Amino acid sequence: MWQAGPLAFAAPWLLLALPALPVLWWLLRVSPPAPKSQTFPALRLLQDLPPTEETPHRTPWWLLLLRLVAAALLIVGLARPVWQPQSGGGGTGPLLVAIDDGWAAAPDWPARTAAAVAALDAAGREGRRV
């Protein structure tokens, strides 16, 4: 876990995607080439009609900014930020230990029970200090 002040990231390697945002900006600014228009003789009657829909030449700056901010927030969110992480349980109330005893827990059952016993022992020691 990488920590920067009160904020820590559980997957800090995902933050390496943030410098790629200028590349995304460049890709979003590139617009596809205009399609070639071919006149079809039967459509000459419709040629003088005004177009009902026009496509802008470039993406508006506010939409581009919104997309880049959304991409940056997605990258930071995938890095799993944790506000003020604590190493221990840190609680002062009762301790609840829930253990999954299904068949999927069988391969690491000794490790699960050892972790539960260690958590109970730590809570017992802290409880005796009070």
C-alpha cells in the first residue's frame, strides 16, 4: 500500500495510467474525415432542402474536459484509495469474527483459523489493558 499523506492507494501501479491522459486527449480531439458525398440522380429533388442536423468539426472543449476528468477519476478509483488507513483494527468496541466455512475455504483453512485466533488474542490483550 502506497501512502501520500492521509490518502493511501491499495493498487498504486494503476496511477501510472495518469500520464497517458494527454494521449487520450489527442485521440478525442482527432475527428474522423468527412464522408465523401455522391449525388444520386433520384435525390436531386432533396438537394435544396436545408440539413436538419450538423456535426461539429471538433469536440467542444467542455465535453473534452469532462471526458478527461472522468477518465482521471476512473483511474484514481481503480487504484483503490483509502482515507487514513490504519494498520490494526483500531476499534474499541466488541470484536466480531465471521469465518466462511464453505468448501471454497478448505484450501487455506489453517491460515483462516490462525488469523481468527490471532485477532481474538489481540482483542483480548487490548481488552485486558483497559
